[in-house]
Amino acid sequence: MKISVIGCGYLGAVHAAAMASLGHEVTGVDVDTAKVEALTSGRPPFFEPGLSELLVKAQERGKLEFTTDVSRAADATVHFVCVGTPQKPGEFAADVTYVDAAVESLRTHLTATSVVVGKSTVPVGTAERLAGVIADTGAAMMWNPEFLREGHAVEDTLHPNRLVYGVADGEPGQAAAATLDEVYASILAEDTPRMITDFATAELVKTAANSFLATKISFINAMAELCEASGADVTQLADAIGMDDRIGRKFLNAGLGFGGGCLPKDIRAFMARAGELGADQAVAFLKEIDSINMRRRVRMVDIARDALGGSFIGKKITILGAAFKPDSDDVRDSPALAVARLIATQGGLVTVTDPQAIDNAKKSFPELNYVADTAEAITGAEAVLLLTEWREYRDLDPAATAELVRGKVLVDGRNVLTPELWRAAGWTYRALGRP
Ligand code: NAD
């Protein structure tokens, strides 16, 4: 099938390449010329495992092109809308102007057989409103929220654990769903569960899922606060409660908390939208989830300063990790960079290293010092803070690392190191929620 993907960022570029790998003819459209040029030459404009190979293969087979010209997508049957929905500056609400602009740019190319499929995360009510915007073209509107995880985006797109279709009532909705079934035929053939809902439910599934995940993380981080107050160990606590099937161990890793381009802005947008709908009490608890999450960053700084004897002034602090999570170069609302900035404002001489995210971090926070090589970044440090749990940081050797530093202070912001090993090598080991 001929399809288009409007918006080729973390979500759209992967979606476009994945759809081409399923055999569809895909036109990826983005307003960012540099992004389109990079994608056209087979270079993903961001780091995502497996994406480069998928892009190159699809382009070699002539199945995938990228353009800034939306009219090149005019003959597509299905148009996926994958543009950003960031937090509005100074507000909790999501900025849906990119989604509106994307749909508007498609309008003149739509016919009665076209299907516009929204994948962006939007405030509930958006799909219904946009269905009205395109009603006169005869095209169908659907909402098919995306659940991919950065770092696993290719796998998650090609093998999702479920597909959700939000459709209009009656025959038009069923026809649109049948078209999307054709697009996803080989995914559905793997017995992937597929649910058909109304627009509002599909939109809420995404925000509810992200709210639940954020809640699980902040729950264990709240327990970490109690562990810090009482001398208990939150990793053992998580292991023990996680053995109960009703709770489960996943997403119970206490540490520096969540960040990135989704969870923080999505729970805030959810609160804002609930307020507009007069249902703010229903998700008022998310304010506390957000607060617990943000408190971890401050606590991390406090622990590091305490481990250094009460002051950062003039001390070299090495931060391992700039991305908001490992296997990504995404630094949007990165907890690691937030901590780096706080320490710099308190007089620390901060050096940040990361295997993939330095270029992006530099664009957001040019005032920090960046070193690509891990050993070079660590050399001469008076404290090392592990803030993004990349494999290579988890595998650091305590004895070899000790040879590089001036002060053997290590703060494990992700609870991924073995304290006994580091302490045995002479390190002062500190962590969030662990004695
Ligand atoms: P992103 O900022 O990486 O990408 C958005 C892209 O849209 C940019 O390249 C931008 O240039 C382009 N764009 C903006 N306006 C456009 C227009 N009118 N026409 C064409 N292109 C346009 O954002 P992202 O992380 O890919 O997120 C996109 C959406 O997907 C958001 O709603 C997000 O919440 C949701 N989502 C993201 C993820 C994720 O892990 N990143 C996962 C699930 C859902």
C-alpha cells in the first residue's frame, strides 16, 4: 500500500522505515530540511538501535523516500500523523499546533478513500475535532496511539504488544479499521492483539498507560525516600514486592526517576486536559507523581554534595550519561543533565560524558563541559555520578576506575552497580534509596 508518514522524528522515522520493511511504499514528510536530507542519505538524525539498517534496506529496495514536500504524499491511501506534541512553555497543556498544521497540510490531498491515522500522543478530544476538520474531504480519521520505547523502537514498532484503533462510529470507522488492518497485516498475522475503540478511549489508553508507568516509577522512588529515612534498601524492597505477580518487578527500579520527551509532558498534559473537562480530581495524584520524580534530582545533588564533604565548589564532578535513558541520544527533560546543571550552578566543575548524546546535550546546555571518552572524562574527578545506566557504565571496573580519579566517590543514581565491589576497591559508594 502507498502510505505517508507526516513528522519523521523519533516516532515517525522509525514508523516510516518499519512500514517500508513490511513492503509498503512509504513517503516520509518532515518540515525539517536537515532531517529529511539525513534520512534520505540513510543516516538517522538520531541514535536508535537497528534503525540505520532498516532505513538503508528499505531505500535500496526503493520503498522509502523522504521529502519536505507534502504533495509527494498525495497519492497515499493512509497518512500517519507522527508530529510532536510538546508541553506548551509555561503551561502543563500539550501544544497540538503541529498536529493541526500536519492535518491542514494534508487536507487538499485527501479523497474519500484516504485514511488519516493519528499516532502522536494528544489530549483526549483531538481526534474527534480533527475528524470534523477533514469531514468535507470524505476521508476517514482514526487514532492509533504509539507505545514504542526509545532504544527498542524498531522492535516495538514491528512487534508491538498490542494495537489500538480509535475509530468513528459505524461503517466509516469499520472501513478505516479494515484499511489499517491491511497496513499491519504481517504484524497482525503474529497474533498481535488488536482493539477497536472510540476516539476518546484510544487517546486515553495512551495517556493512561504513561500515567501508570510514571506512577510505578514514582511509587518506588517514594519508597526510596522512606528507605533513605529509615536505613532500608529499596532494591531489596523492590525485589521482594516485585515477586508478587500482582505487582511485578518491571518499572520498579528506584533511582533518578523518569525524563524524556514523553512521560513528564504526557502526565502534565493529562492533568491540564482533565481540568478542561472538569475531571481534574481524577488525576490530581499525578501532581504528586511529578513532584516525587522532580525531588529525586534534588536529592541526588544533595547526596553527591554530602559525599564530597558539603561543597562542590572548585571540584571536578564527572557525570556518566546525558541521555534521558540508555540506548538513546534523546536529552529532552534528561534527569542527568538537570543534575549536571544544578551541580554547575553550585560551583562544581562538571564534565559530562555519554556514548551517543553529547551533540544533543551541547545544543541544550552549551555551558557544560563535554568529553566523549569515558576514561578521559573520569580522569582527575573528585566524584563520579552514574546518572544514565548505559551498559558500558554498568560494566566499569572499580579498581581500574580508581586509578583514574582524584577522589574515590561514586554516586550510583540508577542503582545498577554492586556496592560491595566498589566499596572493596576503596570507593565511597552512595546511592538513592540504599544505605
Ligand atoms: P520529535 O520531535 O522527535 O519529532 C516530531 C517531528 O515532527 C519533527 O521532526 C518535526 O520537524 C516534525 N514536524 C513538526 N511539524 C510538522 C509538520 N507540520 N509537517 C511535517 N513534519 C512536522 O517527536 P517524537 O518523539 O517523534 O514524538 C512525536 C509524537 O509521538 C509525540 O506526540 C510523542 O508524544 C509521541 N510518541 C513519542 C514516543 C517516543 O518514544 N519518542 C513514543 C510514543 C509516542
